[in-house]
Amino acid sequence: MRLKQRHGAITPGIAVGVAMLLGACAGPSWDSGDSTYRSAAPATSTSGSRQVPAGYYRANPGDTLASIATAFAQRPQDIALWNGLAPGTPIVAGQVLRVAPLASGVASGSGAVQSGVLMWPLRGAVLKPFVPGKTKGIVIAGKPGDLVKAAAAGRVVYAGTGIEAYGPLIIIKHDDSLITAYGQNGTVLVREGDAVTQGQAIGEVGNDGQGGGSIQFEVRKDGHPVDPLPWLPR
């Protein structure tokens, strides 16, 4: 992936600062430890290493919103709502979907959650969900060249490649308690110190070599990673 770097070289001090912002010193940010995330392979079983957390389902070939809703005794429109999808959206094998309602108003470590405070930085399937204690955010599928947008207004406090596990990374501070991070970009369109508005393009999705791409999206509340989905429009 090509990075349009618009700032100076990364220094060890900056890298340490970014690691502290993201809590990277506590360990890898994503469950596999692999810094490259491609579209998930089709699941062949609900058991084993590809098992998903409670309340989620990994789609198999031929699945639809209607068939998944029926299997989990839910309404198709609710499955779509919980996953930020339009009704009738085709389901991709390997896609991870929430199939149970979100906990009422609370996310781990976040206090009261305000749904819709943030906007989706990229509209696509959630390939990897947030798992408390195991991951620090979600992975969202996209197409090469898709714009990555600021989830809310704020100031860019980091834009660069100083943390290998995140690839080209952008961090935006929204207030004293809330930051968002966007990793594995193909192109970075902002630089440190820039003020951004909600919905402003800050990066582009790169190419994973298979015609697709994805970004890592994290939300930190009071320094703690929280599930981004309750903060996003449903």
C-alpha cells in the first residue's frame, strides 16, 4: 500500500507516544497479531478456531439477511440495523454479523453510550467484531480507493506509520475523553495538527492484493477501548 506521507520522519519518541495513546504497550491490538486484514474466508463450521463471540454469527455461502434472521429468531430489519446495513443488502460469506440486540446503553468501560455520536468512517461489512479483552476495535471491509472519513470533528494528533501493527495510522482527538483511530489505510490525506470536520476524508482504503481492502477502527473512551458499534448510527 502506498502512503502519501505529508509530515516528517517518525522518531522513537513519537512512536512511544502513539503506543501510549492506543494502549499498545498492553499487547497486540488485534486478535491474530497479523497487521494485514483481508476479507474473512468462508466459515465451514461454527466450532474451532473461527468461532465468533456470543451474539455474533459468521456468514456461510448462500446466507441472506432473511435466512440469518430466521435462524436467530430475529427480524431481518433488526439484523440490518444492528450492523449498519441497508435492508436487502447481500451477505458475503465470512462476514461477521451481530445477531442479538446490543446491551442497553452501556459498552465495556465506556459509561453511558450515545448512539449516533460518531459516523461510520467507512461503509462496509464488519469483518472482525470487538471482543472485550481480546481486540480493541473492529475491522471494516472496503474497496481500494474508498474514502475513509472522520467519525466526528476533532484534531489529528497522529498521522503516520510509527506503529507497525496499524500500518498507515490516523488518530483523531475529539475531546478530553474521546479519541478514534483508523489503521491500515492505503493513503493518508491529513497530517498532525489538522482540524477535521465530521465526514471529512482523512484517508483511502488500500489494496490487499486480492481486489479488496479494509481498515481497523477503534474508539477510546477515557483511555479504554470500547465497542465502536454502539456509538455508530444503526
